[in-house]
Amino acid sequence: MDILGIGLVAHFGKGMGALKDALSNGVAPPSTYRLPHRQEISTPVYSIPDDLFDIPAIRAARRANRFGKMAMLAAADCLESSLPPPLDRVGIVLATGLGPHASNMEFSGGLIQYGLDQGSPTHFSHSVHNSAAAYVSNMLKTHGPATTITHFQSAVGQALQVAKAWLDSGRVDYVLLGAVDEIGELMLYIFHEGQLIDKTDRIPGEGSAFLLLSRSGPASSRLASIQPMRSGVEADLCLVDDSSIIPLPTPHQTQAVATGASYSHLWGKMPTGYIFSLACAALKLTPEVQKVLCVDKSSAIPAMLLER
Amino acid sequence: MSERIVITGMGCLSAAGNDLPQHRDSLRAGQRACQKPSWFTAPFEGPVYEVSNPAYAASADEMRVFKLAWKAVSEALSQAGLETLPTRSVLGIFLGTTTACQLNDLEFQRGFYTGGPFSPVSPTRFFAGNLADRMGRRLGVAAGPRVTVTNACASGTDAMGLALDYLRSGLCDIALAGGADELSLVSYGGFHSLGVLSPEPCRPFDKNRQGLNLGEGSGVLVLEREPAARARGISPRLFVAGYGSASDAHHMTAPHPDGLGLERAIRTALAGAQLEERDMGFINAHGTATPDNDRIEGCTLARIFGASTPVVSTKGYTGHALGGVGGMEAVFTAIGLEEGWIPANVGFEEQDPDIPITPPRQTTTVDGKFALSTSLAFGGSNAALILGKI
């Protein structure tokens, strides 16, 4: 597949320029998130600055939750970074680890606090995992297929495979492949108290990134090509993504652990952080660096090779 | 044309039955199985379709929704003769759901919000419970795609569509595809908050329909490329002819007023199957019994297929099982296509003058080699699956 465009938003800002700047200069310190219902607990987080949401397209979606807004920001940025594809041939594949859990917990919290018959319809309708894909589709007016894939570790890898299947089958000619995960109170509490994750040197993060993908075409029209690593191929550079948050057994555990640069500290720990490492890999491609391997440290996602 | 993707096994669990024979009997007899919720009370009315067998209760290490899914998967694999998977075959698992991917445990959350203690059992079970992934581990399958689709009420149908594409692309050799969902107090309160929960047994397409009833359960198909299935000695009788998916790009909860996304999904499925509208023997509609869904879906189906093509909603037998219902309805569509009948559209009594279709009031004989199953979802997702008779 070819990558035609990349858009993203995270703690360090919006767009590939912001990522490039973060790679060179590092990022601002994390903010502190004190859990509203558990004031005794605070944790550093890499959250997205609120002012990034203050653009017309996001203001127009006034009911959208943070989960949806992050996806909209990144998707719009992605299309701005490339030649616009014919929208009637675009499909959306969205990967998420935890989905819009903040909306889900807000809705549940309302039921607990006010009663089963007093739930917020807005919170409920935004608690479904495909709400972000729906907002992106509505913003861009794409009428093709839109699907959301959920997995705590390998959602991005699965989404890449879905995109390939759609392109190979001719179901669409372009795939807007995105990933999004958000910081939320209850999940942070679970992470803090529940002993569910390896908390060593970890700062939770949030963000979204989108890749515009197509079937392989002329090299001049793409940012990079992307495919699973093939045996016998040597990369010029290896990036190791260390974004994963939940160390569970995975189907790809036999993959050898690679060594290489890791930039996951720039966006923080999140289930779908691997997509930011793919964006970094695309940035690292130069005439001297023709092939960059992107390896998931948790081995949940097969290694992907990006080539000029 | 590429190799046909055939159905070699099916499994189903819902309030209407524990297995395929029980579903066949319930649907033929027009039996409803809705009741007041047995394990919770609410300050409003709304019958549900529960799977009452206590064997499917959540346990310390498994969510209820997984147990519901496992039942259908076991039945489907058994019917396909795949208790043991063939060596060197890659099994893909494609399951749609909503509740398996949400931590919908109000007791756990109550402890959190009130500053009280909480048990880690619920989140631990949740984090280990990704439906397709867990299914793969339960089956002891080391490799192959494990895709959990979370497209709200279209999840199950979209999971089958993905399976179709993966099989055609050679990304797997055998696919388990469908969906599962469990009744949840959160969903119950949620649909009430939207004002779409019916206080009485649902009445799909009826003039006096008042909304949907929630249900739970699972429906799963085993899909394979035809030559591989025949090489194992299977003589398949049905195949997946086409699939389409499209977005309304309109509203988070309301369908497009002209059903444009649904029409696009159906026309994509028809084109992919190289079929005409007149080829459909019948349609198993989404038919939730909400005023908007049934009016828009009914009008769209009539516009595409004409008012005389038989259309039935089976929500009166199972309730709306959200991410699981696409799998269930694919199973019902397959049974109807193979045996040449569709069940009564229970709950339908009075024609709605705004809906130009008339679902059957009794079990009805149908003819034709193809049938369509549709799903519509929050977020404007629409999915259409066409099954064919060999």
C-alpha cells in the first residue's frame, strides 16, 4: 500500500510539522490530571491542548466528544497533507484500544448519580466505539464503508490489514486509516490502582493519527509505501514502538525483539500509539534512509516496513 | 468470478432458542420470548429478550458476552465438522459486538464514584475479554486474523463482510464470522434515554409501533472458499453472494431521511454479487420497531425492490441484540433461504400508511435463490449481506 498523506494530533501539537519539531526539540512537560472523583489520585498525562480544538470544523460539531474531536482533527489534517481523493471512493477504518470510554463512564455515572431513567442521550450515543468514525465521515461527507476495530494492543495492525483487504478487493480505492485513544478518569484510576499495566516510566497519553492509503502506485505520488516486513530485507533504520499499555499474551509473541530508536515518549502510552511511530518512520525516510522498519515492542503488531 | 465463499456451519443463541433447531421451531411457530428483565428493575417499562440459561452468567474470568458467543461458535464449528481445525489452514475470527468492548459494570463504577472500594475482577475480565482475541485463545489458535468489529448495531453484519473480503484476499482460509452481545443495564438506560425503548413487546413495521426491545445472544457463520470446503467432503448449500457497507454522513443517531446510506450499501452488495433487484427472494430487514428506522427502511426497501418483495423483521423473536443481531439474522436468512419460508413478522398487525411494505403476519413460503439481510446503526453505518442458494 502507499501512504499518500498523514495527519495527527497529540500532546506535541497538530500535524507532521509538530511531530518533526518534537523529534528535534522534545515536548512540553506533561500536565497533571487529578481525578475529579478521586482527588487523592493525580497522575502526569500527555493530553492535547484545548486550543487545538478551536477551529471551525470542530466548533461545528458542537456535540462531539473529545474522542470524536481528536479523530476529526487528525483526519482533516491528513487530507490537508495530500491531494484530495475522490471522496466517493474512500473508506474509513478506525482503530481504537479503549474507545470513547470517557463518554461511556459519563453516561454510566449519570445513571448512578441521577437514576436509571435520567441518562444523557448525548453521552450514550457518543459512547459507541464507532462514534469517531461517524464524525469523520460526516465532516468529510464520505459515503463509503466505515468500520471501527477495537483491540487493546493490536488495533492499528488489524486496521492495516482491513485496509489492505478493502483495497485488494476493490471495495474502495482509498482508505483513511485512523487511530484514536483518549485519556479518561476511570481508566486512569484503573491503571493507577488496578495493577493492570507495567507502570515503569509510563505517562499515559492521548491522540489521533490518520494515514491516507491507496494501492501501490507511482513512487512520485506517495509519501512512502507500507507493507509487512519481508524476510531477507534489510532496513536502514529500525524504530521500536513502546506505546502499548497492557501486557497480555498476543498471537505474535514469537516475533524477535528488535532494537532501535523509540519515540513513544513524545506522545505517551496509549493502545494505538503505534500509528505515531509509523508517522515517525515516514519522517525518517530520506534519500539516504530508504527503508525504515517499525517494530511494536509488545509484538502484538507484525513489524511494518516503510519505503520511499 | 472469484471462488464462492460458502457457508459450512451456523450457530445461534438467543431468547428464541439455544441452538438452530430451537430457533427454527420458535420462528416457525411465531413464538415470542420477551419478558420483564429478570435481574434488574428499572423505573420504566420495557420488556427484554433474555437468554435465561444460568450457564451463560459472567464468571470471574469470562464476560457473559463471551459465553454467549462461545455457544454459537461451538455449534457452528460442530456443524461445519471443524471440531478439529485442518492443519495448515488459517482461521480468521471476525466478531461484532458493543458490550464486550465497554466496561459496563455499574456496581464497579458505583464504588469508584462514591469513593468506595472496587474489585479488580471486572476490569481484569474486561481487559482480557476482547471478543475475537479471546475466542482465538479459547480455540487454541495461534495465528490468523482476530478482528473485533465495533460498528454498533451493524457490527455483526460488517464482521461477516470483512470475513468475505479476507477469504477472497487469501488472508485466511476459514472464517468464523458473526456477532454477540449481552443485555446490559447501561444499554437499557441508554436506549431509554434516547426515547426508543418500547414499553410493550416490539411491533416492527406496525402502524402503532412504540420502539425497540433489547435482546442478547449470538449468531455465527463458518465461511470457507468453496473448493476447500468440498475438498474436506462438505457439500455446501448456501454461499455469501455479496456485501455492501455505506455511511449516511448525516447524524449520530438518526438514519438519513431518504435512506441513502442504506440504498448505497444494498446496491454495493447487489453489484458485488452481480445480481438485480428482482433476484431477491426475500429480505430480512433490520426492522427495530422504532418509528424512524422502520419508516425509512421500509420506504427504502420498497423503492429498491418494489412493495411485493417479501420483507420480514425477526426482532420480535430476539429483540435487538445490538452487535450480535447481524449474525443472528444472517442465520435466520440462511434458514429461510434454504428451506423456502420466512416467519411471521410478530408484532405486525396494522399497516402503517407511511410504509409501503406489508410484512407477513404468518409463516410464509418464499421462493428465490437469493436473500438479503440489512443492518443500520448509530453513526449512520449501513450494511447489507446477500446470501445465495447453491
